[in-house]
Amino acid sequence: MCSTMVRSVVQVLFVLGNCSIGIHAFLTPTKNVATSTTYAPPSIISSSSALQAAPARKVHILPTESDVISAVHQIVESAAEAAIDARGHFALAIPGGSVLKILSTLEPSSDWPSKTTLAFVNHKCVPTDDIAGAIEAQARDKFLNRWGAKVNVISLGGSSDGRKEATEYESKLRTLSEATLPRDEDGFPVFDLALVGVGDDGHVGSLYPHRDEIDVVDGPWIVAAFAKEPPGISLALPVMQRAKSTVISAAGKSIKYPNGKASAMRLAVADEEVTPKDFPASALREYAVWIFDEPNGSEMDLELSSVEKAVADA
């Protein structure tokens, strides 16, 4: 009987040992799971590990709205010149909203628009000449027509079919040569400059909080976005993150918003509680140069910077 009990105890210990190993394996991340915001190759990337809010490294609060506009203008010009010097072409991605207002006063100092390909960070699925809804129509009205018929604009098809437009837009981008739109080692496009806007709710492009589109990190360049009607398209999050320079600016105020987007900018840049799923802009903390005027930066405990420093950081 004693020998029987010994054998039973040994068997129990063996089973418990195996269970312990199994539990440890379950709790320990595998080597294929990214543990930081640095992207692994698309074949092993996971949205749960990629969607993290790392500390922001390049945040500049400038005294005035005019300073912010000046900084963005200089960043566009210097990025264009550097890209054209390096490979003969400049790849630029823009959103709508306040960025269009900033670009509306940019007067190119050289002929770089003739060597520029312009894509959209996001765009509604509407006819491209719809001035009320189409970012392309608004951009042409505000500055592209003034720059002349030189910029190679990658246009949408103009339908209301979000999935069709996303697929076709990505196809248009993929047909561009790497001299026009470089790729990184994982096959993602690398824009020389991506100007990205942030909404009060933290959306970037058309990636809205708690939507599936924010989770697309495993290969597609463009996603269809259905948070609003009509639907839209958006650069996927990894494309925004992988631009050679990603710039997010916020400037100006109103009676309704006396501090502009100060609360949203604080959540995007500094709040330690939010996640990219809650506030998508926070996924760009580590990657973007953030440039605010004093009202929009008023909820962050940072000293004033300068136009020169902001431009140098980009």
C-alpha cells in the first residue's frame, strides 16, 4: 500500500508540474509578439501589441498660430527639397480640415510641386469635384490650382462604395515606383511627409475610436472607413507611423473653443490612461512631431519652443 501511495504522489506531482509549465507558457509572450510600438514584419504583427501609446518625444509649443503655420510651411519646403535632392521626387500625404487652411497660404519657393506626388491621408467617398465633401476639391480650390497643374494628385474614383474605393486607391499607390513612393523592409509605403490631423475625439485620418479600422496593422495600406456616412478611406495606422516625417499641428481658437483643441492634444500626447483604441492619435505619439500654439498646448506643462526647433525636429 505504501508503494502504491508513493506512485500516486509521484503521478500527481508530475501532472502538476506539467500544468505549471503550461500555465507559464500561456502567460509568457512568444517571441513573435511585438512588445513595443516598433512594428514587426506584417506576418507576425499583432494589433494588441502594436497599438500602444509610447511617450511622445517631439512636442513643440509655439507662441502663436502664425508660428505654427510658419513651422509647417518650412517643414513642407525642407522635406520637399531633401526628397528631391535624394531621389528626384517628393511624396506628400495630406488630410482635410485645418491642414488645408495652413497649406492655403504656402507659396512654394521653388518648383518642387512639379516633382510632387500627393495622396490623401483620408477622403470621403464622394465625387472628387464635390467642394462640400471632397478634400481633393477643397485642396484644388485653396492651393493646388494656384500651384499650377504640376502636382501628381492620386485621386479617388468618386463612387460611394467604401471598399471599392479603398481597394482601388491602394492599387493606384502600389503602381507608383519606389522612386516616387519608397517602401520599407516590410513593404509599407514611406511618405516623405505625412501631415495628419487630430479630431476632438482623437481620430486620425478616418480611424475613429473603438472602430475596427484602427486594428488594421497587418498589411493593407488603405482601409475603408464606415464610422460616418458617406463612408471614406484612410491610410492604415502603420502607414501614418512609417512616414519619414509625420507632423501633427493644432493652432487657433474660437469663442466655442477658447483653448482650441487643448484637451484633445493633451490626451493625444501626454495622458497615460488612454489607449490607441480609445484615442487613436495616441498611437502616433512616438512617431510624430507635434506642433501647437500656446492655447492648444495649454494643458501640457511644457516650456515654449521655437519655430526653428520644431522645423529641425521634423
